[in-house]
Amino acid sequence: PKECVFKLNGVIYDFAPLARREDNWVVEQVDRTFSINPCRGVHVDSKMAGCTENSIACMSEKSVLGSLSLGLIETRLQTLISSNITLSYNGGSDQMCTDRSAKTEIQFSCGNSLGTPVFVDDSDCTFKFSWSSFVACNASTRPVVSKTCKYPNPLTKNLIDLERIKTPYYSVDTTPYSVHFARCGHLLGDELEGKRCSGKKVCVKDQRNNKVLSFGTSEDGVEVFAREDSAEQIIKSTSRCEDSDSKTWQAIVEYTCSEDAEETAISGACHIATCY
């Protein structure tokens, strides 16, 4: 959406990747649920009768029928303070406070993925969220996308050439998952988990039920976040985590400059970090 592209201090930021086409970003709490959709406004369902499609955020209390709008998308104001971008929206429901309407503030910081919103607090009818996402990075820290294993580093002007690593793929076992990862190219079906992983860059097997999830292809292109002394390669999927409606599986591979090869390590379900 065009309304999600704006300029701050001479830098153009594009927040359009945050827009959900068919659903909303969801933040769950014990007694209430927040539905958020920057750029487009929330998708309203039968449980969100108090909100409209131009609401930036909608709060549904689990003990009460109905919901409350927390701000309108057309009221957006963006500010930049200490490299963090804050998007503010007002014009929400006036049922919670007697002298003002509800307001939403989302503070964005530069991150390595699209990220998800996190509730911070609410006071004086202002609902605050934090969000770490690459959309909040300036041009020099945004990801470089390539279908090869060579990435220009915008910070150092050098070329990151992962083809120099001779091992074609790595396998790591960590309870309860077995993970296979193709550094360049893709996995071969006759070597790993048969056809279920053939042609993919990442293959994850759940040892508890033998289910296999594979994702990423050479044609998709792979994002790399370049740093001065390291690089993070990110392979994304559209498969959602079993315990979350908003999070999806992704693999993040961190490369650091070293004369000696390090042992591979893996951590985290639904956010696999394989470090070299």
C-alpha cells in the first residue's frame, strides 16, 4: 500500500510488508486479544463488531462480547527518535476514557526479520507496542536478496562469497528436531529424508512424530543481513508454527569471520538458528 511508504530524515521507509492481506497480526493476553494490521487496517470478523476496516488495531476482551477500536489508519503520525520509528494512531473508541479516545503507538526498531508486535503497556487510553523488523532499518542495514551465494556488503563494500565454503550441506541433531540445511543450492532427495526434502534449502524433521517440514528454494532468493564482521542468511517459509497463528518457520544462519571452523549449533523451535 502506498500509504506505508514515507520519508524520515531523508531516508525512505517502506512498511508495506507488514500489511496482512487475509488476516491480522495477533497479540494474545490472558484476558484480551489485540488484532493489528498496519497499512491496510484490520480484517473484521464476527468477534470484532466494535471495529471497522479502517481501524489500525482492535481489542477484544475475552470476558465481554464485542471489541473496541484503538485508532484509525488515516490518523497515522510517524516520528524518528534515536533510530527508532514510532507510528501513532488516534481516533479510536471513546468508551474506555471519559475525555479522550483510544490511541495506539507502535515503536519499531531495526531487526533481522519481519518480526511480530509485542504488547508493552497501556495508560491514559494509549496502547503501546514494540516491533523489531527489517522495515525499520535504513538502506545500509536492510537485507540483500540474491539467488546465488554471493552478496554485496553495503557497509564494507566487500563481496560476501559463501561459495568458498566447500561443504554443500550440514546436518544438526537437537532434541526434538533433526535439521538439514543447504548452504548454497538445495538438498538432494536421495541423501536426506527422501523426496520430502528434495529441492529445498531447509529440512526439519520432528523426531517425536517423524513429521518433516521443508522450505526455501534456490529460485526464491535468500535474504542476507550484512554486518561489518558477520552475515545472517535468512530462509523463510509460509508454514505457521503449531502454537502461533502469526509466526512462521524460518531458518537464520549466522556466518562469522574465523580462521577455524566452528561446530554447528541450533536453538529454538519455529525460529531455527544454525551458527557456523
